[in-house]
Amino acid sequence: MRDERTISVGTPDWERGQTTQDFAVGIGIFILAIAFVFSFLPSLITPFDSPAGGAETAQADRIADQVVANLSDGAQANEIIDDEFDDRYTSGTELSKQIGLRANEDEEIVYDNVNISIERLNPQGEDGRYVNTDELAAGDAYDDQSAASAARIVTVIEEDGTPVDDCDSACRLVVRTW
């Protein structure tokens, strides 16, 4: 009689299934990948998100309307006299009171920053370089920080009715709030 052998059904180590450690490492890598995607995704959208909210945009629009309404005499729409702009907005007057900015009771601390400037429509000179038109500007200095803005097309004239050299046909009144 023949001796029957028992056949073992075991598998070698290289053929065995997934262990608990393999599962834990795989899930850990998956969770790290998902966390990276969720932390990186907002930075892709950030350049298209405006830091200025609706309140700042509405405030800039209101101030632009107010400036044009206060300086236009009614004979010609959106016609601004440059000396009147200087007298009303740049000559040491309380700009926060005139345009209704938020401030504390003593008006020592103004909570909103505003810049009102009149710019040329085509700010490049004959040689192609940028022409600085900061003579007609009021309020805080604007250094290209993020701000809400509103613009109006205006004509700037002198007291006698002749157009200002920088604004032969028209200029842009730009109000920025931040």
C-alpha cells in the first residue's frame, strides 16, 4: 500500500493577499492626496476672486455719482471745473465729511479709504510712455492695492470754459475705495 501524502494548500509569501499594514498605508496615501487637493484648489480660484465686496463697490459708485453731481453745473452734463474740484476736494477740507465716509465721533479716525482722481482716457504720451496725471487727485494715496472702483466719463474745463490740456475731449473720473 502506498503512503498517501497530505497536500498542503498554503501559498508562498509572494502570492498572499493584502495585509492590514498594506491597507493602512494605501488609505493614508489616499487621505493625504485628497487633503492636498482640497488645500491647493482655493489658490487656483483666488486670482479670480475680488477682495472688494459689494459694499465697497456700492460705496465707490455712490461717491462717483456724488462728485459728478456736485461739480456739474447743469449746462453741460458731466462737465467739471478743475478749480472747483481743487477747492472742494483737495484744499485741506475734510473729505470724509463731504463724501460721507464712516468715522468715529470726533472724526479723527476714518474707517474707509478713498481716492478720487481724474485720469486721461489715453494715458500714453506721443513717445509711448505713461503720462502722470496726478494733479487732479484727492483722498488717500492709491498704490495699486486691491480696491473697488467706479468710473465716470467727464469733461474737465477751466473757469473760462476752455478744456484742460490733459483732457482735450474727455477724461475718466475714478473713485477707488478700500
